Amino acid sequence: MSRTAKIDRARRNALKAASLMGAFLATSALHSQASAAPGNNGNGNGGCGVGQQTNGCGGNGNNGNSGGNCFARGTLIRTREGYRQIETLAVGDEVAVRFGGFAPIKAMVSHTLNSVAGKWVGESNLPVLVRRGALAENSPNADLCLTALHPVFVDGFLMPVGELANGTSVIFKTADGQDTLDFFNIDLDRHDILDVQGASCESLYRAGTERCAPLVLGFDGRLSRLQSHMRSVASLVIDRRQPIDIIRDILEERAVGFARAA
């Protein structure tokens, strides 16, 4: 990478770090005011209640609305017969996999995401739209919609696609008047990487099984994102970026090309 490109990368990350710092300080100030307010116990539980596990409260998103890690109806999966829409696949059909040539489908799973008043129900696993070419050259080869927690395979690592959202080439999909959106996923005998419209995305993962590639965990709140951007800023002098930083930087650099072409 040229010196100019590195400077541009550092500048982009510095701007995002400054924005995150402002949001972080504003949130901290609100928490301080809430803790001092009458009737609060000072532990930040005043608005939610101890032990609640709901979206935006307890934070794990397991409120029955988050669904699974899946692909939207119409997504094209590479099979022995070429690309087919995922909803047309059935048990026994063979799909292309990165580490095994072709593998038969063990089971198909699905769920439906609902919208209310123009907003998707559930906040932790919303649909993400990956623009054509966002992950690599012609990858995906057409716009791809999948859930935010679904990992994509980039640079040898699996990473939840929602963590790569940048507002340009990888964006959260709005309801756009849709009442429902159907999602599907493919369960194999062994976890593997599917060819999904030219992009590499994991098959259904079940807890306790061995993953076919290392999983890079997502960011843990604004502070984690701030630290990531600061590592990228510092990489202009000394590069101590982690895989999650490098993958994000690569995709954001590609996103700059999207913005210029718009």
C-alpha cells in the first residue's frame, strides 16, 4: 500500500474515532445524569430492571425476534447444477463448499422477520445489504441480503457481516414498506463455506461443533470500535492492527470507491 493510501486510511479512521468519542462521551454524560436522578439506584438499571434480557436492555437479543443467521429469499447458492435460489433447495441437494468440493444438504432452516410501523422487529440480527463487489472484486456478484450476525469469510477469517457495515457498500436494510422478509439457511454434516452469489459465507453453525475457519468476534460497543479505529490510525507509524481492524479497513477502502462512483 502506498504512503498516500496509508495516510488516507489513517485520516478516515481518525474522523470515525472522533465521532465515536463524541458519542461515547455524550452517552457517559447521560448515564451520569441518570445515576444521579431521584429514584435510581446508581447502577444504571433504572430504565430496564435487573436481569431483563430484551433488545436494547439486557443486550443479548434473544427475545424470540432475532431469528437465525440466514440468507434472504431469492439468494443464489452455487450447486452442482449451477446457482439456484435458496428457497428451492431441499435435503440431499449438493451445494458447493470451500473445503469439500460439494456437500449434500442435511437440513434446511428458515424464519420470517416481521416489520411494525416501518421498522423490523428485533434489534440484534437485522438484515444487512452487501452491495455487489463490496467484499472483493465481483464478490458478491450481485447485491446480497443476509442477517447481521451471519459471518462472511474474508481474508481467511469469518466475521459477522453486521460488524462490517459502513453505510456505503455494506448497509443495514430498511423495511421499505415490507411487512415480512423470509430467511433461509443450509445445514451440512460438517460446517463449511458456501458460494453465495460469488461471496463466501458460512453454512449453518451449531453450537459445540468445530468451525471450518477462525471466527473473529465483533466489536463490543462504542469503546471497542473506538479502540479499533485508533489502532488503524496508529498503523501509520506502527501497525498493531488486529484481524478485525484489517478486514474493516480493507472493506472501508473498497467502500470509498463505491462512494466516488456514485
